[in-house]
Amino acid sequence: MNVDKIRKDFPILQKKDPVTYFDNACNTLRPTQVMNAMNEYYEEFPACVGRSHHKLSRLATEATNNARKTIQKFIGAKKTEEIIFTRNATEGINLIANTLSFNPQSIVLSHSKEHNSNHVPWLRLQEDGVIKHETYDWSSDVFNLGKFEELMSSKVSLVTMGHTTNLDGTTIPAKEVVRIAHDYGAKVLFDSAQSVPHHEVNVKKLGVDFLAFSAHKMMGPSGIGALYINEKNFTELDTFLLGGDTVSETTQDSYSLEKPPKRYEAGLQDYAGMIGFGAAADYLKRIGLKNVEKQEQLLNKHITEALIGKVEMIGPRDSLLRGGIFNFNIGGVDSHTVAGLLDSAANIAVRSGVHCQHTWFNKKGLDGSVRASTYVYNTIDEAERFVKEINKLIKLKK
Ligand code: ALA
């Protein structure tokens, strides 16, 4: 893989003195191929999908069908019908929270490093008396399957977990989690917003019931994502938003529902977004997820070896367990101050604060942290610049 060649596809990286973009866990940069694919929709066939009988509509329908197929293949789903386009992973999780049937004894189990998106919807259901929410305390470096299984019983109806966490980049043993959960009759939902963009994820091999992810974390546009629903669960889900395209027939006082995916895609959709999402998946496929993973590991090893012992790291010391994420604090210095200085003095973009992980930070009594998150277009030179700037800040503090 040639990183310099990849960088040429990103206009923002071709500017003079380009930004060192280390905020990829929040939002990635987009290559020209993705922007071109979206522009093509607006310039060549900016029409409604599947509704109108003219050639522009046919072209738009074909392009969005192809995008769905690309996403299906990207995560190894059996059928295109199993891919529902959503606004993002958050909406996918909310869709399941609002459509799966629970009884007040139902336990929904997640872990202690969940993003708010996979935490608050379940708290809300608990508040409404719909479920009981329980948490696996993931405080060891490696997810402990024995401890997880101790929490399982026939009362657990859903295991919903961040597949790779945005806090420290650690990944759950997903296949084993699914196997154990299914042994107890529970369904499994993965928040895969931080896994699908960074390593190979195959829903068939995992055997997972539902899996949600977002395009903006994998070089695609913002405002579009996908929810995988294993077709065997279609009959167990209620409806979500209703309106145009979700129904095949209505009368004054009745309606018949379309089958998924249409049933879950109400109203006019973000067609350019779908097409851009497909182009992003194609682009990543061409690079190869193994290469993406390798580059992130290389950069994270470099940063970790240079800064370990000098900063307070969050997560395992072993960089191989943390994908592309290096999350840390410089003893007592406010995280936003560090991020602001990196930005203004060195044009390095990182995220600071609590990373939508308020619960974890509250438990630890921490105000926040500085998170550098790399992607396949980042270079060793950039990692070195970052290390140099952090060393300067450490010195300044002394
Ligand atoms: N989940 C995104 C992040 O961690 C927003 O930055």
C-alpha cells in the first residue's frame, strides 16, 4: 500500500502545510471519489428513487440499489434487504430500541465503555419501565468472557455492545459474545461505528442479529449510515417511522406495510448520501481493510512507544489492542487546552473532552482527555510531529 498515493485522493491533504488530521474516530476525511459520486447524483440524475417513471429516476434507483449491494457485500450480509439505510449508527440503535419487543423483566446488557448512543436509548427504556439495563464492567485490558457469561441468564433478551470502543480503541471478542448470548436465547446488537471502518467485519461469520454503523467514520458522507438486520429477525420487529415508501397500500382507515428495507426507510431519502457511502466502501475495499489496520497499528505503536510513561494513557498499554486510538492526559492540564494548543501551534487536529463517554469519565472522576485517532492516510511523519508537539507541551508544563 502506498500512503502517499492514497493522500493524493484527499484535496484537504494536498493543501500547502496540510492539517495533521488525528480526529478520525469522530469523522474521517473524504476522498475525491466519494465527492464525485455524490456530485454525479446531483448533476446527472437528481431524482426520486423507485417512485417516478422517467429515466432520471431509473438512474437514481439503479445507483442507490448498487450502493446497497456494495454495503451488503462490505459487511458480508446475505441479502441486500438486510441493509437499512439510516442517518447514522445512533439512529440504527434507536431503531432497534424502538422496534424490538421487550417485557418489563427483559434485561438489556451492554458494557461499561459504551458511547452515549448505545447507552441513553436503553436508560430511556428502563426509565419507561420497558426493560432493566445491566452493564458488564469492562475494566480489564481484555474483555473477560467468563465474567460476561456470569451476567447472562434467560432474562437477558438483548446484548447490545460497542464492538470497538471510541474511548480507547479496544474490541470485544464479538464472535464469542454472540455465541454465548445466543446460548441464553438473547439477541445481539453491535454498535460497529468504530469497527467496520477499521477492520474486517463479516456479519454472517459473527452470526450477529443487528449491527449499526456510520458512513462518516469510513470516508463517506455525514448524515448516512446503515443498520444490518439479519432477515430472521424481520418478523420480530415493530415498525419505526412510517410514511411514503414504507407502505404498499393505504385506504382511509387501513394500510399494508412494505417489506424491509423499504418498511424502515420512511420518506424521501438521502440518495446522494447512499451513493457516497457506497463509493466510500468501494474505496476502502480497494485499499483493503487489512492494510488500514496495519497502518493504524504502525502509527499507534510509534506514538505509544514515544509517549508511554510521559502521559497518562487511557486503555491498555499494548498499542495492538487499541487500533488507531491513543487517548491520554498530560497530568492535570485541561484536555481542551492541549487540543487547542496542538491546533493553533501545530495544525494538528485531535478531539478533547469526554468523547460522548460521560458515564465512563464520571466514574473515573476525570474531566476529559485528549484523543488522537489515526486512519490509513496518516503517516509516520505526522506521528512524529504529534509526538514532538506533545513533548513540547510536557516540557512547558514542568
Ligand atoms: N463517536 C464519535 C467520537 O468518538 C463522535 O468522536
